[in-house]
Amino acid sequence: MVTVLLPLFFVVTGLRVRVGLLDRQELWLLALVLLAVAIAGKWLGAAGAARFTGFTPRESAAIGALMNTRGLTELIVLSIGLELGVVTPALFTMLVLMALVTTFMAGPLLRLIDPRGTLGVQPEEELAVARPVTPEPARAPDRSVLVAPQDAKSLDWLIALARPLARGRPPRAVVLARLLVPAR
């Protein structure tokens, strides 16, 4: 379902983008200013927070580059804003272009920040060192003790009575049931 609907969403969003609306120099300048503010705000904010919490400058720059991507979430919000009339078609186009540029620039920026790939680990390497965990299958109790009080006053003493019975051999599960009186 997702393999059909997600690409379809991107197609519908792409069809709403009208680059022809950016027909004046001022609009392209505004689009570049939006792009610069978006990159600086998110990248510097994420990198600054990472640096403040003790990451190295290179790690902080990588976190900033990863957090700078926008993609699907922003496109959903922009589409809703366009439908509600909160965002004009020209601003929608500018912001979609900004989302695309910031998303596409993440990979090259990460390669520039970490050319040898020392900050990340390949999934195959992680899987190779991980030891397989084989949990023991839980054994279902052979018998159970059913506690079904008629009112809340008798619940405590019924559970107190059921606990020692459940500890016997073989061990039993205590099942608590609530009785509901039908309307008719």
C-alpha cells in the first residue's frame, strides 16, 4: 500500500509546484533567502545543540547536516497549507524547492564532512558483531485460577486467596475477570 501511495503523493505534490510563478528576480531572491535561512537555522541549531551536549565539531556538523533534511513531513504540511489557503502557490513552490534542495544536499555534505565514513557503521558490520538472541519460549501454565468478583469490595480477599493457589505445582496463572451485567 505504501509502495503505491507514497510515490503517488510525491507526484501529486510535484504537479502542484509551478516554477513559472517565480517569474521575477525578487521572487527568486526571496526563494534563495528562504533557502539560506532554512539551512542556517536548522543546521546551526542542530549542530550547536550537539556541540553543547559534548559532540566533537565534526560529529556536530554531521548531525546538523542530517537534521537539515526536510522531505516528506514538510511536503505534507505544505500541501495542507496550500489546500487551506494559508500558503500561496508561489510560496508553496519556493518551500518545496527548499525542501528538495535541503534533502538532496544531505548526502554530499555528509561525504564532505566525513569522507572516510568513520562516523557511521555499515549495517552489515553491526550485524556481524551482534550475537544472536534466542529467547526461551515462554511455557504456558497448564492450569489457571480464575478470579471473578461480583463487586469491588471482594476483589482484595479473592486475589489474596488466589495467589497461594497459583504458586502450587504445577504453577498456575491468575486470571482476573470482570463480570458485566447485561442491560436486558
